[in-house]
Amino acid sequence: QMIDALGAMDRQAMRERVFQNAEAKKQLEAIIHPLVSQITAEQAQAAVQSGRQVLVFDVPLLVESGERWRKQVDRVIVVDCDADTQRQRVMARSGLAAEEIDRIVELQASRAQRLACADLVLYNQGLSLAELEAQVAKVAADFGL
């Protein structure tokens, strides 16, 4: 029910409120994080029970979560690109203005912090899809897949 209520809210208004009001951000995280943790645990348990050897979690704000996620995973892979490319990709995906993207990125972990957290970095800068796929295949081989 809570997710339905959040889904009904205007996304832009929610984004503005959360990024301009630290208390609103904490309230939203208090609602969302337990739900994400529960669903993630259920899905991970189901995957392990079905015999999966490797689980991949896509965690956009892993560094910001502190040790919470780091304690749950064996390795952290960061997909990296420069700030201009990141901004262009977010603009293309979300339709947000560059200034709004910069404001949001400013509240997140820096590129240096993300790279420092990484056990492995995939550089997705100026690559063709085939070149990126080759990097991913190498990572998969390193993982024994």
C-alpha cells in the first residue's frame, strides 16, 4: 500500500522534496529501505535455493549506504565513466535538466569515493556495446562463470 501511495505522488515533487529536505529524505529511506532489504533477502534466498552460484545486486547508492551493503557482498564492481558522460546519460534516460542532475549528483558519493570502494572497475567510457560486453565476459570468467 505504501509503495502504491508513493507511486501515485508526482515524481518531480518527491525528488525535489527529498533532495532539498534532509528530514524528508530520512523519512522516505525509513519506508523504502526495509522493503528493499526484505525483497532482496527473499530473492537472494530463492536464488541460492535454486542453485545459483553468483548473485548480482545492482545498488546505485552502495557507497552512501555505508557498511550495510558492503558486509553483504563478496565483491563490489563499479561501472565508471566521466562526469560529463554520466550527466548526458542521465539526461537522456530521465529528461532532467543538467542543473538538477548536478544537484542530485552533488549529494551522492563522489566518483573518487565510488572508485575507492570498488574491488573491480568496469570503465564504460567511449566503448562500443561489443567492447563493454567483452569486459563483462572477462569479469564473468574471473568469477568462474
